[in-house]
Amino acid sequence: MAEISFDEFLKVDVRVGTVTRAEPFPEARNPAIKMWVDFGDEIGERKTSAQVTVHYTPEDLIGRQVMAVVNFPTRQIGKFMSEVLVLGFPDAEGAIVLAAPDQPVPTGGRMH
């Protein structure tokens, strides 16, 4: 993997948001969930989809804090426009576990 400079890293805007709405995404090629995430007054609510159906249901996600890259361009996934990239890590079987702070933090906070 290529090294990047600290200045390049600073260009990636990772924020914490709170999931306000989630629903199944049956039209997706792979099982996924649509999410609407509130990033506070500065950014507002953004939507995304994530292949997290092994560990989460839409109901589990409501109120959960998640980390996301908020400065990627919008990406079309089927008929759905994804506005942020929610972050996660694969478990031992490859299913995605969402990245989140281990304590509640203010919505919209930027990762340091």
C-alpha cells in the first residue's frame, strides 16, 4: 500500500453521525440496508447504503452512532444515491462490523 502524507490524510473528512432512519434495500445486488445519518447542523442528514445485514437489522441501527467519510462524491447504487461512506471492518468471516466511537460523542464531530 502506498504511503500518504499527513496533509493528504487531512483531506479525508471522517465524522460521527447518528442513524435516524434505516430500511432494507432489496434492490441492491448484495444484501444491504439504506441508512439516513444525522451529522449535525454543519452537514445535516445524509443517506447511504451498507452491506451490514449479517450483524444488523434496520431496527438495530436507529439511534446508533457511526463513523463515515462525508466528503466523497455522491455515488449511485441502483436507484439510490449514496452521499457518505459508512466505515466498518470485516469480522473473521468477512461480514462488516460498523466502526463507531466506544463512548457517546457529539453528533458531527470530526475524527482526529
